[in-house]
Amino acid sequence: MFIPPLLRPSITILLLTIFITTFAKDQTRVKRQGGATVLTKAWNEALPGVPPFWDKYSSGPYGIVIRGWQFSRCASEQWTNYVVNVSNIVIWPDYPRFPGPIFFNVTMDVNEDLPIDKIEMDLEVRHAVNGKLNSRGWQVIPCQGWNLLDGCDGVGSCRYCDMLDKCKETVKSAHKYVNAEDFLRQNKLCPPPKGHWTMTFSKIFTIEDLPKSFFGPLQSNEYWLTFNFTDGKDRKLGCARLWVDACKYHLQDKQQKCLKDPNAFKDFIKEFSSQAEQIRQRTSTTK
């Protein structure tokens, strides 16, 4: 299969995955109020021409903002021969908010042909908990909203069984966002063929995408998300982990108090850097 040189390093396609459902079709235009807030400005920069909807949102005045994140490989990669090697995940824009737009740049290498009939994704979410004597651990958040027949999808679900279908639906509308009609016609991207890919997954999150219990006090600001992809049988296709620091905020908070609160991401980076330095020191002493 011939891939044009300009497209080899990075093919940007709007694929809807992880928490990924189609964007609501019945968007209603909302009149702008005087004095654009920081949230409105960020929305307009990310999605020019798409009217924000939260000024008259009826489900509640609160949302969450991701204050920091860090990609990590799965420990199982040491003993599992995954078909897809995910090397990095980047979240943008800075401080993405819910409700609102969020984008994931995923860099990966596909080493073998992927299944063309079915790809499933399992999601595990853990939140930080403090135990006795200031001990620290990570507790699994139970799944919500499973389909009673096959245990798939639904808001708060931990299992997504139609990833290929969601991919195909999105590729059909990709011409609206990228100038690669010939490439899309000549190449099957659901699933991606063998090679090195950088793809952009996008989603407009609304309050309906969050568990109903979210609008109580947050259990924790820190979360580990683990994504496992399989063929629906016993074959493991890929794995990736993402640490995020989230903060609950008021949609009309112009002072951005949430971002000024103690930031777990800063502490995480300090700890991460400290561990990396210890590893470097041990490596240098053994040489």
C-alpha cells in the first residue's frame, strides 16, 4: 500500500473513541452574553462557528477541568506481545473542560494486521484514596450504565464493543475536517493498517456524558485511566494508561479558582522527576 510521503509521519483524522459517541445533532444556537468569559474564548478558539451551549444549560452549573495529565505505558507490556504499541498520548487544548471540546493526539505503531470485524475497548478508572497512617492507594470506580444484554457502552460504561463502527461513522464525515479525500478513498483506516500513525481523537463532552454522581463532591482529584483493546476473544491488541488531575469548577467562574487550588499535577511531576533521577543515578553507578 502506497502512502504519500507527506502523510506518512502523521495522518490527522477525527476519530471518536474513549467516551466517544457522536456529537449531538440538535445543537441550538445560544445568544452570546456581554463580555466573553475565558471558557467561551477557549471554546471559540477550539471550535470556531460552533455556538457554546452552557449559558442556558439546564442540567447544572458545574463542570470539571483537567489541570494536568501524564501518559504511561502499561505494566503488562513487559510480558504481553501487543499488536499495537501506543507510545504517547497528548491532550489538548491546555486545561480542557467538561462540558466542552477535548482532543487526544495518539501516537502508535501497528505491527500486524488488525481484526476487520470487531475491536473492543475496556476502560478501568481508579481514583486516589488516602488510608490509615497517610497511606495512599488507588480504588477502582465501579462501572455504570452497562447494556443489560451484552454489557457494552452506555454512559459510565467500562466496555465499548463497537469501536470499528464508531471509526467508520467518523471517517465518512472526515472530509469536513481534512483535505485527504483521495487518501481516505484509497486506504482502509478502520482499523488502521500496519505502520506508524499519529491520530487525533475528538469529543464534545456534555454533562450527559458524566455519571450522575459526579455532581456531588469529587472523590479525588487524581485518576488513573487504563485502556485495553482486544478482538472480543482472547487476543490482546493494545494497552495504554493516562494519569489525570481533575478539578470541579463553576461554569461561570471568571476568576478560575479551580486552577489556583493546590495542583496535584505539580506534585506528580516532582515525584516523577525524582524517581527518574534516582534511576539515572543507579544506572551511572553500575557502569
